[in-house]
Amino acid sequence: MSNIEDESKILSYIKYHELEMAYDKNATHVLQKLILLFPDTHRIELNKIILNNLKELCVDSNGICLVKNFIRSNTLINDKKRLNQEFVKNLVYLAVNPFVNYGIQFLIENWDKDSLVDIKNKIVENIFKLSLEQFSSNVVEKSIELFDEEYREKIIKKLCFEGNIIALLKSKFGRFVLYKAINYMKNDLRNEMENNLINNMNNKVYSNKDKNKIKKLLMKIQSQKNMKNEISDENNLFFYNNASNNYNGIIGFSRSNVVNQK
């Protein structure tokens, strides 16, 4: 838009219809476009409406798209704090929703690590429950991928050493989360988990079915370890070949110099 007056005029046309537009499959696109085009400092009232109805908007297929664009265009510190508070307060409820889990993943992808501290802590606190649900397990996998090393390790330790590993293995979504955790484990944690699982194989509490699930997980860990070793060997070979080529290149260059000098 050309100026603030034009923006104000357009916002006045939709006044009292904002939520109606947000939920409508066609009108929502108009509202989303306004969110993206108008600076958030020029649409304070519209911001308040979105923030006051955030939870309800998040669980709607059209509303969540509006919320994501609102997050994307946010520059106001107080609005960001309010967003953070609402997501932290309702995180478990929102994460299990088929639409909102993508909104939480969007936050993880786009907010800096300091802004995510409260959300990170909430995810770690509820990691086991989130890992067992279809949609919230996506949030856990995204957290393992993108969180900094400190929080990634907290998640992995809580999942693999403090939770009920059999319950995770019995759940299709829990298994996906465990496999993701194994992929991102450091060697010392992977070895510790392997030893714990081997010890659990002798636990009489576990049924033969449970033990078979543990065996499969052990195979997955072993496979990942072998893959890491192969990558390490390939890297070593690559650097060795490069070093050899560079060395030969230097020798060749110096020999040509000698020939030229002659």
C-alpha cells in the first residue's frame, strides 16, 4: 500500500469481520495478504484479535495459516512474548492437533534459540507423551533435528534413559522418534543405550515380544554405528587421497620448475 491512511481505510472496511474472514476458506487469503503486506505496527487492533483468539485459530485449517503468517511478519516484542506464552501454556493440547503441530514446527524453524527457551523446556517436560501421539511426534522429531546440542541431548536422555522404552517401541510413532534420536546420538550415548538395552534383555519383566522389539532396536543402533564408521572411513580415505594428490601436484610443480630452469 502507498501509505498509512490507505492501510487504515482497508482495515476499517473489515472491522468486526476479522474472525469471520479468518475462518472462511476464501476470505482468509485476503486477511493473510493484509498481514503480510501491512507492517504489524500499523495493525495493532488486528494483532490483538489474533492473539486473543490464538488457540481457536490454531486448531482451524484456515486459522493456522493466518497464525503462521502472523508469526512470520511479527516484529513487536510484546506480541512475540504473548505468542510464546500462549504456545507454552497450550503446547501439549496444540501439538496433538493435525494442523497446529505444523505451527509449532514453524516456530522451531524460524525463532532464534533464545526465544524458544520456554517452548524447548515445555517439549522436554512432556517429551514422552508427545512422542506417542501421531501429530505431536512430528514436533519431537523436528526438535531433535533443529534444537541446539544442549536441548537435543536432554531430549535423547529423557527418551532413552528415563522413559518407558518398551512403551515407545510398542507405538509406531514412538519408534519413529527413537530412530530419529539414534540418528542424532553421539557415540558415547549410543554405546550407553546399547549396553542398557542388552542388560534389559535379561529382565524377566519383559515378555518375548518385548525382547524382540529390543533386539530390533539394538540392530538399528548397530546399523547406525556401522554407517557412522563407514562414513568416517570414507572421509579418512577422501582426505588421504586429496593429500596424496596435493603432494604429487607439489612434486610435479617443483619438477617442472627444475626442468624450466634447466
